[in-house]
Amino acid sequence: MDLAGRTAELELMNSLFARHDRGGTSLLLRGAPGVGKTALLDAAAVRAADVGMRVLRASGVEFEAEMNFSALHQMLWPLRRHADRLAGHHRDVLDRIFGFAPGLSPDPLAASTAVLALLGEVTVERPLLMIADDMPWIDRASATALGFVVRRISDDPVVFLAAARTGTEGLWRQLQLPVREIGPLAAQSAAELLDARWPGLTPTVRRRLLAEAAGNPLALRELPAALSSRQRSGRDPLPALLPLSGRLEAVFASGIERLPVPTRTVLLVAALHAAADLATIRKATQDSADVDDLALAQRANLVDVDGTVGHMSFRHPLVRAAIVHLASPGDRRSAHHSLAVALADFPDRRAWHLAEAATEPDEAVARALDEAALSAWRRGAVPDGDATRASDEAAVSAWRRGAASAAVAALMRAGELSPHPGDRSRRLVEAAYLATFTGQLDDVPGLLADAGQALDTPTGLVFAATAHLLTNDEGDVDAAYRLLTQALDANTDTAKNDNWDHYGILYALLLVSLYALRPEPWQLLKTAMARFEPAAVSPFRLCHDAYVDPTRAPDALRKGLADAFAALPADAAPWQLIPLAFAAVAMDTLSDYRYLVSRMIERERDGGAIAMVVPALMLLCHDSYVHGEWDEAESLAQEGLDLAAVYGYRFWERQLRALLAAGAALRGDVDLARTRSEETTTWAAPRGIEVTEAYARAARRLAAMGQGDYEEAYVQVARIDPPGAPSLGIPGRWVVLDLVEAAVRTGRMDEARAQVAAAQEAGIHRISPRIAMITAGAAAVAAGEREAGPLFEAALSLPQAARWPWEHARIQLAYGQWLRRTRDPRARLYLSAALETFDRIGAKAMAQRARNELRATGVATTTGADAPTVALTVQERQIAELAAIGLTNKQIGERLFLSHRTVGSHLHRLYPKLGITSRAALRAALEAMAPGEDQPRSATHD
């Protein structure tokens, strides 16, 4: 039997079985409830049977603890017929133990010697394993007899295994058996057990279950079963205290009900007070109990109390849940009320406890809960009263973690407690709006319907929540834009800096603007921002300028971004960070602030603003791609896809798939890139999501370039950024080099030079060092023979150019090709550098092109079976050239007076010679041949 994380224990018990013939051995397994002691005994029983041992077993239970010899009866029952072989006095004793004969309970010594005689008789046949589980509940008479036997089996082939909970007392402790402490599973083993029993849990739920189980195998198996399918899938949030199955409650609540009322009262207050500081617990229980009552709970192995630091903790997280589950609703409300009184100086925490204690509508409680729930979300604030701890980053993060989903639940509760319809409506609308960010999209329509319409209903948030639904669920950005236009028309007043109604519209409108290439949404966003004080909307304004007007004052824009990131609080609210992150991507500076985005992701992924975690992962993915960390990029994208799929954010799922399509193209996986691109285009085009469609076309463009199919590349890039009018937007500003190179390779030299001139005139190169390199590289590619060399040198010598390895290596490759055509020996240097970078980042198609170019210079490269090593015949060369310009087999046959089948046969044979696998790669392979030659150069040709 294989038990996760218990290899050492199993090996120990196997060693006991291996030496049983040298005399009796014994072992006590001691550990917390649910830790797997019984499972280890089960495994030992199976192993013993496999090696031919007889197995006798008994388990102590509380209701039999007062029945003399009940455990012996259970253990020895399989041997009842063997008693006939014993002497009469032993047989009479055993008959009374088995209930076969009337009479008083046997004398302890008589019973013990009879049992020892019986075991001596049966071990003659084969070795014996005796198992006693839950020793503390074994009746005293049986424990006495077993102790007598264990102390006298040193010469017999008997192994005795027992198990007991840590901290329990009983006669068994006098046996002084060798002890093996069974602790919780290590983190890796716990994760393996959970994944094996409950595959497919969402990352957020999985992390929570692992934390709550704390390595306890029973909890790892049982906790997921107590959740609903929607909770396991992450669609519904997990409660503050996880529900317990009957088995878990029995295990972790064991002993609680036997404690006196004052101790249980203190435990309940401590369980409901997350901080668990003794000062607050003492203040909350002063009328009915005292912290000193925890001494009994300590002896029961339920809690640890550290008086020196004034803190207590539960021995296992589920003990806290068991205490709360055992308490009556009235007791829980009373404890919450006591805590609210004790936390009078902490308004936020006090509000939560008042809300839990309330039994009828109460506006004061609803208002307090409203403010407490939204304070962290609205302003990234620390709970009231914790200002002294604000510098403690861990404390701030602990408060912020999960604040968004907790705010939704709190606002719903505040709505229930609201006596006035207008307040109730407002709070439910706010809950609905926040639910669009916390992965509770399915709840939004119901919350909006329950909110109804009242004079105080925040109509802006209704529009914003509906716009988020339209965008995130259906991807209908056009409908969302129209709705937000209507919202702004209905809200013409000047916004206050804390006006959540206006902020909701602003964020929804930013999302629409980012993914529609049209200017109208951006103009509407600008109009909306004008209603705020400039400082209140700085993140939105910076994002607007980075996408719409990046060349007007790029240095000031980059400094503004740096200042805005630096001014963020330790754990900024997501809505403060995400607009800045989008702006940083547009300005190619996100790598400077990745740590802030990563910190927000780590904090919010568990019960937080999932709708901002997913785009944050997408932005980090994009940044990793442009910096050549493609494995990291794909890992980030996959994490984002998993979250988007679980929580129903189909819009972000499509954006990530578009990025992965481009990533497949960068790696040279043409089929995967085209499949992903077509899927994304099919979804994005009818919805008018131009940016997503542009990324999908970028995948086809990159795939075509890698295969040397520049005509297709030109068609695709021209649909992203039409020639003659380079776009300042995204992704248009990044494709100048692509369009120019495709135009040059397809004979459109005038268009290429016009595009370079227009880009320079627009000042695109001023946006970022990366775009400066891209624009300079494009100018070099489009230049005449006399000007190209210095322009290539200038592009490659720009500051920080190597930070963007994909574009940098492409310019090196283009320069190396130009140098080779001019017979300049420096070609090998630049081609080798390009090849090294392409190999390092995983750009297989471009690496093959660089290898082909290097072979043409006479440099041997490490390739493989795909390297072209056989010369082409004249006819093969003719067929390859005609196929490379796009002629069909039939058209080629008509020109060369061959059948189309013969043409196909020739093409099939020449592909391996050129080291390619498809017709699309012919142009690049032919270009790699030396000028004027009819065959590839040999790898050893100098």
C-alpha cells in the first residue's frame, strides 16, 4: 500500500516484520487526529498478510471503554476455536472473555496468562501481528492484559503495533513502548494527496484547502467533499470558516463538548476573533469567563497560549472551525456582540462583528459595514485603528488579501440590514459592481434585479456593472460603449474625488477604449476625466496619453509613470495599479514595475479582484515575450487562462489566446499559430474588438515571416497598420519594422521608404528605446546600398537595444544578410549573434533562417537532419523558384512542359535537400543560397 509522504514510516514497520523471527517487537504510532495513524496500521496489516503473518486487530471506541475485555474480545475472536487446544483453566478464562460461559469477569492475572498461552499456541503455526488502534479508548481490563503480553513476547515471533492521539492519557502510557511521532504531511506530499483525490480544483481553492488542512490527510480528503461543486470550481467564494464533514467534526471537535461552559465561551470568542490577541479576548469575555479558562483547552491539546506576547493559536486551523460549528446560533451572535464591544476602537472590525450579531434591520450597523467593506477597495486603505501598523507590509497585505470578495458579501449583508429601500438598492448595486471583479459574474444580474430602482440608486454603477458583464461575458465592447455613453449623458455633474459612481464608469470606459482602435471611446474617456480633479484620475490620464498621444511629451510621460508607481501605497488597490500597468506596457517600461504587478497578483488571486488579476497576468506575459522570456510568458498566460476559464472572463481568455497565437508564431509553430489566430479572429471580428483581431493577425504575420512568405506577411501587417500612415496606437507602433521588411522583400520599395519617412515624421521613435530601435532598423532595411550599413550600425548601437532580443536579433540578421550580399566578412559575426539569440529565446524558424545564411557564408553550424546537404538539379531549382513565387503545380507544369504530378514529385524530393518541410519556406531557403549559385554551399566550403 502506497501512502503519500509516509515512506519512512512504512519502511520502519517493514523492518519490524523482517526481524520478527528474532523475538517480539513493538511500536506506538502517536499523532494528532486525522493524521493517518489508522492508515499506517492498515498498510502494516496488508504488508504482514503478504509476508505470511497472522493479523489480529482491535480498535478502542468510547462507548466500549467501560466494558471489561471488549477490546480483547474483538482482537482474539478469530482465535476462539484455538482455545480448545489449551489447558482447561486457560480455556475456561477465555470462554468467559468470549461470552461462551457464564461467570464473573476473569481475574486480570488469569486473563493475561490465558491470552499469553493462546498466543504462544498460534505463533507455532506462523508469526503474528497484533494491532491496537485508539489505545486511550481501550477498556482497562484489555489494556492490562495487552500490557502483560507485550512485556513477555521478547522471545516470540510477535509484532505489536498500537496507535494513540497526541496528548491523551491512559494505562497504555505505562507500557513505555517505542514511539514514532506521526506529524502532518510535508507540503509536497499534501499537495500530491489532494491532487490525487480531487483533481481539477482551481488554484485559489486548492491553496485554501492546503492551508486549512495543514498537512492532515483526513482533512485533505474530506474538506473538498463538504464544498459545493461551484465552490470547488471557484465560481462561488469560500466561506470564512470551511464546512466540516461529519468525520472531520467528530475528529476536531473531540473533547470540546466535555469542556466547561466558561472555557467553551472563551474558545468561541477566540475562534471568531481572527487576530486572537489575549487582550481583546479577555475584554470580550470579562463578564462570563476569563482567559485563564484556556488552561483546560491547552491540556485538551486544542490551543497554544503564549502569555509573553499576549497571543493564542489553535493547534490546527480546523479546530477553530469545529468550535464555531458546535456553537448554537445564539451563542455565536452573543460572542460577536461581545467582540464588537471589545473592538470599539477599531471601527472596521467592530462593524463586521455587529453585522454578524444583528437580527433585524439596523441602518447604523449597515452603514458601518458598508464603509468597512469598501474602505480597502475604494482607497487601498488600512483598517481604521491600524495606522500604527501601516508600515508593516505583511499586515497591510493580510488585510487587503481577499478584500474584494469579502466586500461583496459585506455589501449584500449591509443591504439586508438596510431599513430604507434607497440605501438597500445602493448597497446591492455596489455589491453587483464589485462582483464583476471578484469572479461572481453569475450573481450580478440577480443582484441588480434585487436592487430595483430607487431615487438613491447609483445609476452610474448600474451602467458600469452591465458594461462589465457585456464586455467580460460576451465581449460586446460596442454595446458597452453605447451604454457608457448613455451613463455619462445621465451623469453630467462634476465628480467628487470619492465618487464611486463616476469611478465605475471611468474604469469600464478605459477597458472599452483599450480594445477598440477607434478614437471615439478615448475621446469619451477624456470627457469623463475632465469631471474630476486631475490628481484623482492620474492613472487614467497617464494611460490615455500612453495610448493616444505618446509622442507629444514622451519623457514627461515616462517620468509621470515612474512618479505614479512610486506614489502607490504598499499594497495599492487594483484599480489604481492596472491603468498604470497598461500605460507601462504601451511605453515599454513595465519591466521596471513588474514586482508591483506581481505583488498585486499574489495578493488578489485568492478571493480578490480576479478580473484585474487576469489582465495583470496578461500584461506580464506580454512583457516576458518582448524581453525574450518565452517560457515564463507562456506560464503566465496559462495561469491567466485557467483563472479566466474558471471565473467566466471570456474576454480576457481571448486576449490571452491571441498572445499565445503570436507566441506560437514566434517559436515557429506555424500550424498552431494559424489555428489559434483563426479561432481568435472568428471571435473578435464580429464583435469589433480591433486590438484582439490585430494580435491574431500578428500571429499570422510572424508565422509567414518565419517561413519566408513575405507576401502573406505584408497582407497581414497592412491590415493591422495600413502603409503610409503609421499608427501611434497599440499594436501599430510595434509593427513598423515588420511592414517595412515585408514591403522590401516583396518589391514594394517605395512603400517601405514612405512608411519609414512617415514614422520618423510622426516621432514614433521618441516613445521608447525599443521603438527607436525598431524604427531605426526599418530605416536600415529600406535604405539603399550605400546608406544601409551605417543605418544598421546606428540601430544596433542604440542604448538598451539588446533588452528586446527578438527585434534586436532580427536587425542583426537583416544586417548580416546585407553584409553577405556585399561579400563583407563581418556577415558571419552578425549572423552568428542573431543565431545565438534566436536559439536562446526559442525562435526556431528564424534560427533556421540564420543557420541557412551562415552556411551560405561557409560557416558550419550545428543543425540536424534538416540541413540541406545535397545540390539541387537545374530543373529542381527552376521548380523551387516558381513555387516560391506562388505558382501552383499545374501552372509550373505548363511553363516547364511537365505534368503536375511530376512537379509535385520534384517538390517532395527537394524539401529535405533544403532543410524545409513546406512550400511556404521555399523563398527563405532559396535566399540562403550564395548569389548566382544553383546549389547551397557546403558546410565545409570556405
